[in-house]
Amino acid sequence: MFNRLSFRICIFLFMMSGAIGKSQASENFVWLDDSDYEPFIYNGEDNRPKGLFIEVISEVFNRIDKPLTIELYPWKRTQSLVKSKKGDAMLTIATPERLSYLSASDPVFTFTWRLFANKKNPNKNILLKARTAADLRGYRILSYLGNGWAEENLKNLKVTYAPKFTQALIMLIQRDTSFDGMIEHDFILKYNINRLIKEGKLNQEHSEILEEGTYPFDEVEFRFLIRKDSSYADILPAFNAALSEMREDGTYHRIYNKYLQ
């Protein structure tokens, strides 16, 4: 009888501890995002989230005094997880589809995106003068799965989506006549080419293989997008106020310049 009672007590305590642990974990705001967008956001060598996005958003949550949990996954999976309510938010472009179930903060980052073409591509001179998506009709464009901007703005073009950003970049560099161009932030392309060379995935000759378009293709705003049904949906005003304060006191620019200079 004693053993049976002890067993029941152990089971009860185990279930209670699990419930308490779950309750404590659920108190944290869960931010899910991309694991392959270095140096803006990525898993470091110790498998801990790192990058510009991590530093800025972590500082915002520190100022609004909210506990934050960060988990990084392949970008397509991240979006599926947020959509299926496995996380509270992601930091990305506020497309109409995303805004159907997410609420957007003020712009956290604004980047200029340009078209890049391989120097060996015979269509290079025409491509680099493109101003709009209409100018790219008939050409083969590269992007990566989950790129909502490309899905929205390039939907009438012939676009190949690589599994990840890094893979799309390697394809554009190594398969010089298979694809015509890729539209991205200029800094992140150049940064990752140098990173891939250091890792031995590209050769030194690849450092100057891409040419940048003459005209800015788009100004892209990244916003913190929170699920409308999240228990934290009401923090957006405080989030925006903390972000504004960081810009005013210089914290935002100190972090930003550490990555982009």
C-alpha cells in the first residue's frame, strides 16, 4: 500500500512540475526567426542566436522588461511555425499575406535592395539597368524559400527558389549562365561571399564575381510582426516606444554600425 501510495504521489508531483514548467515557459515571448541570414541573424558556433537583429530586439525587450526566448530555424519552417501558433513573432517584411494574421511594429530596419548579376552572364548589361520587376520579364531570377518580398513582387517572373539564402547565393556565383540575377541587400551579399570564401565553399576569385545594379530596386522595411492572437499582442506600443528611445539615445546606431561598417 505504501509503495502504491508513494508511486501515486510521485506521479502527481511529476505532473505538477511539468505543468509549472510549462506555465513558466509560456510566460516568455517566443521570437522565431531565420537561422541563415548572417550577419543579421544566425546560429553561432555555440549554436546560440547572434547578429544585428538579435542585439537590437533583445535590447528592446530588456527595456520593456519582458522575458524573451529566441529560436532559429530554416526560414520557410520559421514562418510555418509562427503561422501555426508555435511562436509569437518574427522579424521580416510585412506582406499583405502576413498582415492577415500578424500585427506590425514600426520599421525596425530599412534596407536598400538591388539586383545582382554574375559578370560572366551574357545578359549582364541589360539586367543591371533594371528598375522594376517588369524589366526582368523573360529572365531567370534566383531567390530562396520563404522570401515573402520575392513571392509578392516577382510572382509574374521566372523565379527559382533555393532552400536557403546561402544556397541561392552560391548558385548565382557558380552557375553563371543558369540564372540571370538575384535581388537582395548589397551588404549581406558581399558579407556572405567573403564568409563562404573563408569557409572554403567559394574560391577567392568569387569575391568580385557579382556586379551590382545601377538603380536601387526597392527600399525594404523589416518590422517585428506579432501574432494578432498572441497573449503579447498588446506590447507593440511599448515596443515602438523603446525602439524610438534607442534611436534617440544612440544605442540603435551603435549596434547597427557595428555590423554595417
